Amino acid sequence: MLRSLHLEGVGPADRLDLELGERLNVLTGDNGLGKSFVLEVAWWALTGTWTDRPVLPQPGKEEGARIAGEAEPGTTRHQFEGKYDRLAQQWSDRFERHMGRSWTDTPSGAVISSWVRGLVPVLHVRTNGACSVWDPCRNIPSLGSALYRLSSSPSPDPQPYLFEERQLWDGLVHEGRPVCNGLVQDWVTWQLEAADGDEAHPFQLLCRVLQQLSHPEETMTPGKPVRLYLDDVRKFPTIELPYGTIPIVHASAGMKRILALSYLVAWSWSEHMQASRLIGWKPSDRIVLLMEEPETHLHPKWQRHIVPALLGALSGLSPSMRPQVLLTTHSPLVLASMEPHFKPARDKLFVFELDGADVTVRELPWAKRGDAIGWLTSPVFGLEQARSIEAERAVEAAEAFMRGETGALPEGLRSEDAIHRELVRLLPDQDRFWPRWIVRRERAGA
């Protein structure tokens, strides 16, 4: 788990400090202020690897740039710190510079090294369909390689599994070996192998996760696999929907994202369980999900369902599971959906803002805002009104007119009749501003 993250001289802000919640952390704010950047750095803090090129310090601040924080791989917390090496164009190696060891006997009697970071499965999901997986049982070098590294001798660097969207569907080859068969093949294979009543089978796990993450009114239930193409001999999974059966490759963009996410969770956890058994480790009771904008492609009905459902799906991976989620969002419905589920003692809400030329991040105390309009006009999103720009301008002019501030009225809205015509053009009949305006006009007419 990641408990805190502190950045200096790196990213859009000169300094950034986040004290994270143990369960849910929501990052919101305008575009380009560093929300996705924080997820990328959180990935490095948890795994010691980058999903692409390493982030770079701000120009001229290379010497003092640092990434620090606290991680909690077990029952104790450990501090870590990364410094930027200009010559190597890399950040400090977490194994060599920030390692703590506790020697424990596994059920098989083998002695295993426990690392300060990297002991928790981590999933990173992006809006473009790409994703990354870190599994301590599969991505940390073998025990022999790890001990080799302790003696300052060369050893392989750990590498995560990095999926482009197509690879998640069709399979991933890592260092010449197939490490993931992909959604299409695994789904069909699991479905054909699954035995009734075997709740631990990957297919049953996939079904449970898919049911939880589905649209609340259109549950996606696996159907019978079918052959679709002359030039592709594979059978493809299908899903049963209220209006019929469709192959998953023909599903909508929103459905495909949820199908991919459901498979990623089921595959990652199933592989973690199998790898734990093979090497004699106890499976983790924690998992971390880093996710960009879970609302992407989803209808509002689905948006207000997805985050509570995601927390439920992750918590259901095992009876003792304690997930940590860091997500970014621009959706007021996503935030409104969290009101019954947000736990201030375990969850945090952060807002990224632009103050002049400076990016700032502040934690907002959780408060119920009610509906989506309440969230849009809250400090989280900062809109004055949840209307079009033109309607907002007309309402503000009407309010100024009612206060007698006629000298500040904009061009074209400098008389009561002009303001009224614009309000009639822009506002619906049921707009809540009408009673105030109509009563004022009637009194003025009287």
C-alpha cells in the first residue's frame, strides 16, 4: 500500500505532498495539472519500475529533485526516497538503495526475502485501453537473483507486464515467453474448463467481477463462444444482453472497457494465486488499483454505479482482501455516487488547481453535495452554474440587474427587456431561476 507521496522538483508542481487514504483516493481537477502524472509516480513508488520512460525533473532542478513517501508492504511502514541520476538518466534503484529485509519461513520451508516495496499486486489502467500489471510473485526476480543483487553483483531488473489494448485482448509475450493468453483465448478456455460449483476457477471469478461491474440495468452474462471469421479460427466469447447475444468484439466502447477491466482483475488475481502456490508464498491480502477516469465511455447510469461496484469487486477477491484504489475523475456523477460509500477515516479527496502559474493540490474535507449539479458547483469542479456559458452569462446579468448594478451589465444585456429575451431563448421553462425573475418583473410592473 502507498501511504504517502512527496515530490520535489518533478512534475507540474514545485512541491506536492499527498497523505493517502488506505482504501479510496480520488484525484480530480482540470486537465493538464498532473493527476495522471501522480498515478505514474505512484506506480514507480509501488513497483520500482516505469510503464514507459521515467518522469523527468523540472529543468534546472535535477540535483534536488526527489520522489519520496511511505509504503506499507505488511504490518509496518517503510520510507523510501528516489533521487535523480543525471548521468544515468534514471531514478535511484529501490532494491539497492531502499531495501529492508525480513526473513520468514514459507510453508514449504524455503527462506524468502521480503522487500520494502513491490510485495503488493498493482494494476494500472489507462483511458486509452493500455494497462500494466505488477505481481510480486512473477515480476520480482527469483530468490537466487535477489540474493545475487544483495552481493552487488549484476542481476536482472524486475519488469512489469505492459499491455497495449490489443495485447490485453489477444495475448502478451514477455521476453520470448507467453505470459498472458489474452481475454479472447482465456475467456473461452476458462469457460470450457470450468466445472459447476468451482467458485475458485478463473471463469467463475470473471463472471462475478463482470456481474458487479456491468451496467446496473444491462448485466453482461457470458454466452456460448462462437466462430466469427474465415481468416481467424478462434472462437470468440459472447455476452447475453436483454436485447440478444453479441460477440464481445462487437460490443460498444463502454462495454469493451468494462469487459477488459473485468478480465484484467480476474486474470491478475488468478495468476497471483497460481504463482503463490508454485513458489510457496502466501497470497497477498492487498491489491492496488491505479485507474484513469473510470467513467470513460460510460452512460451516466453506469457512471454512478462503477466506483462502488469496483470497490466491491476488489474486496471480493478474497475474504481478507483490503484493496487500495487511486483514481482520477472529471465526473460529478462519479463523486455523487460515492456519497453513501465514502469513509473519511479511510478515503481521501484531492483537488488539483491552477493558482496563477502554480499548480497546487489540496485535500478537501469530504462533504455531501447532493446531486450532480451540487458537485459541479462545489469547490471540486468550481463552476458558478451548471448551465451553458451563454445561459450563465444571462442569469448573472439578470442577478446584477435585480441588485441594481446596471453599470456592470455586459453588452447586449443592458436593459430588462434584453435580459428577458435572452433568458427566454436560453432557459427551459422549468429552470429554477425563473420564479425569482418573474416575481421581480411582476412586482416591478405593478
